[in-house]
Amino acid sequence: MREVARVRVIYGDTDQMGIAYYGNYLRWFEVARNEYLRSAGQSYRAFEAREGLFLPVVEANVRYHRPARYDDVLVIGAEIPAAQLRGASARFEYVIHREDGERVASGYTVHACMTREGGRPVRIPPELRATLLAAEQPQGGS
Amino acid sequence: MREVARVRVIYGDTDQMGIAYYGNYLRWFEVARNEYLRSAGQSYRAFEAREGLFLPVVEANVRYHRPARYDDVLVIGAEIPAAQLRGASARFEYVIHREDGERVASGYTVHACMTREGGRPVRIPPELRATLLAAEQPQGGS
Amino acid sequence: MREVARVRVIYGDTDQMGIAYYGNYLRWFEVARNEYLRSAGQSYRAFEAREGLFLPVVEANVRYHRPARYDDVLVIGAEIPAAQLRGASARFEYVIHREDGERVASGYTVHACMTREGGRPVRIPPELRATLLAAEQPQGGS
Amino acid sequence: MREVARVRVIYGDTDQMGIAYYGNYLRWFEVARNEYLRSAGQSYRAFEAREGLFLPVVEANVRYHRPARYDDVLVIGAEIPAAQLRGASARFEYVIHREDGERVASGYTVHACMTREGGRPVRIPPELRATLLAAEQPQGGS
């Protein structure tokens, strides 16, 4: 799984147990999705604007392995395993490590492909499909 | 200033100092604005839909007097002092107490009246003006 | 599943798709957990203080059935099915409806019972176990 | 004012008006404070741990000049003007621009220096004072 983003834990992310609040991981998964698509050559913003489609989350899952603390740098990996790219849905998988290598959390989000107006599920168009697969490939170099 | 809303501080609102994070007070001010308008006989949602106008925040200020902690119930008062209802802007004022009477925070937000499409400032329409003044009046009674 | 809490969706909960952001549901699950325990006769705050134990989340899952929108009132049900109350962990289940009865989301959180200091998993003490089971019972009655 | 941090606006930062929610700016001010102190040669985490002191916010102010939108990169500048470094308090000032140079927001936060235990205000110790002034100086150069 490729590293796609880094975030630093701020005070506003922590709770009174002194660790990052469990809901914030879904924000960090979103940061990773955005960067994953950007690294594949298009931003999600451009995709939405051009296609009139969007990819709402229909399921999210997080496993919390070790706490993240204030000022920790979190390294987020993301991928769409080929087998998880279905006709009208796709599943992103994520792993979050601290910089020291400790695994903090892992999880996934499942996305449907929907028209903005009707809210109707549609097949993922070939261009997006190709992009999502391209993002999986190692970048650059032979 | 009338009490318009109550919220209970959750884990997700606290930070590692064991107190409510300073950014969350702007959420609580929004909760109070919504309830203030509702108590005046219309929801902000209805206003936006009907008028094609909205009231974006152009300035926000918070003074933090005492910390709020996990599980505290916060009692939020809000008002628009008559002198703060200008032609094309309005200023809401807020005070937040704990249930035991301790003052936790106070502040204000300044709102412009804007068209949704053009993002142009416009005068506050008379109906909204009347509503905002009505909300100031004591409820019920003869 | 008993209704344990109601929340109203504010602007700060929505995103630019005009629906509640997917990460906020974990906050609403927390609101429901807190109220569930309170209805069982003790607050989570009191439990933590007295026992030196806490119940960190080790897994969270949300399924998003229909969008929640600004100003919607969300009715949150929560329970710990008896079979989900294990030796050192417990699983809360949640369902969120709109007031009009539409199911918006469902999910669960799995919690370990840990000592605050050592971060060591321990068995759920009998008093808490009894409380969690009591919360399942219908309130009132003869 | 020096640039100290960059953040990219995510879906979770926006609201249904399609712009960044007004409360999030206080998170971005915190990101900038953290980086400002780090660039001065110490992290806020290290300061808290060593000194047993912390710098809670006693007032915050934001002016919203233009909206920030999904996927915008925000460039955050921060400084403590020398005149704003008082005996027991300090005032950070912030300006946020989009990458294209448009000014999005500006504001300030006022911080008291407090002991962690007693919650008593104390004078800012000389080492921290020197650090805060050093952070103002241009980095590197001849």
C-alpha cells in the first residue's frame, strides 16, 4: 500500500484521554482518498465537476490498533485493491502508521457511484476506472 | 438574554487538556442561532429556501472565561440587540453558562445578508427584520 | 432498540454535497453511548472517575443508508445485545432514523475495558456489567 | 508575516453552502501556532512537558474576507507582534490566503500563561519569551 498523505495531530484532534478522537480517523481517510486520486492524475474536484457524478460513502470501518497522540505525524497509506473495484462501487483500504512505524489504525470505505441530481447509482465510467487502476501502479521509472 | 439552547459536552468536544476545544464554541453559537430563529417562528432552512438569501458570518469572536468539561450541560443564550440590526448586517451576541451558573464563554458573530447566486450583499428584507425583532420579545404572556 | 438521544443537524455537520459529513456519525454514536449509560443510572464520567477504567473504542463501523440534511432531527437508538457483552469487551449497536421514520444510518462500536494507567485490558467489573444489562430493560413498569 | 503552514480544504471542512465552515478556521489557526513554535526550535508538546505550563486561549477572533472552497490550498501566516508579548499573555495574529493570493481570513488569538495544576496565571518564562521573539526573525540568511 502506497503512502499518500501525512497529517500532524493537533490539539483539536485529541480528546481528554490524551489521544486522537475516534471520529477523526474518517477525516484522515478522506485526506488520503483525495491525495490518492490526485496522484492518479486528477483531483476529485475535477472529476465531480466534469462528470456530474460523485462517490458518496456507503460504509466505513475503522480498527484502532494503538493511540495517536498530540503532535504525532501520521503516515496514511491507501489503495483500491483491483478485486474491490466493482461495477458501481469501489472499496478504498487504508492503513495509518506513526512516523516511528507503529501501526495506529486501519480500515476501509465503500463508495457507490451516483449521479448528483437523481441520486441514482450508475456504473463507474471507464475513464475513472482506468484512473483508479493507474493509481495502483508504481509511479514513474522503468 | 434568553436561553435558546442546551448542549452536553461529549468526548469528541474535549481536548487533551481535559476541556472543550476552543473551536467548538463556534458550533455552539450556530446551534443557538438556529434555535433563536426557530423560536421566532421560522427555521433558517425555510428562510434560505424561500428568500434565496443567506446570512454568512463575516466576523466571529469568543471570550473564554472558564473551561467547559466532559459531560457538562451548557446553557446558551443568544440575542440580536436592536442596535445591532443594521441595514445589511446583523450581530448576534451569545453567552454560555454551565448549568451551575458559571459563565463559560461569551462572544458574537456578525452576519451579512447575501444573495446565494451572486454573493452580493443586500438589505435585510422586512419580513426577516420583523422576525429577528420578534425573537427578542418575551415569549407567551398577555 | 431503545431511542436514547436526539440531535439536530447543524450547518457545521453538513458538507458541500448538502448532507451530513460521514465522520460526524461517530460523534452521534458517542452521544448515544453517553445517554445509554446515563439512562442506566450512571454517567460514563462517574464510571471513569470511580473505577479508574475506561472503554476505548477498538473498532467502529457505519453503514449510510440515506442522507441526513441540515435541520433534520436525528433519533438515535442504541443497545448492547446480551451476546455482545463479553469478558473484556462490549459491542454497542446503533440505528439512526430521521423523525419521519426513514433510516439514515446504522453501525456499531466495539470497546475494550482498559486501566487508565497501564493501558492494560481487564475484565469488565460486575457492577458495570450489571449496569449495561439493566440499561437493556424497559424503563418503568411494575 | 511569515508563512508557517499549508492545509488543503477537505469535504469534511465544507458545509452545504459549498464553503469552509466558519469554525474550522480556529483549527487552522492552531495548526499555524504549532508550526510557528516548531520553527522557533521547540514544539509546543516539549514546552508543555518541560515547564508544566500551558497557553490556553482566552480570546479568539476571525474575520472572514472571502470563502475557501473544497480542495483549495490555504497558506497560513502567523506572528506574535513584539508589542503583543506581555508579561503573562501573548497575542498571535494570523492571515490566511489561498494559493492564488486572495486573502481568505484574518484573526488573532490571545493566550494566558497558566500552570497546569493550579490553573493559575503566571509570567511567561524567559526561555519561552526568547523563543517567541526568535520565531519572528527571518530564518537563515547572512
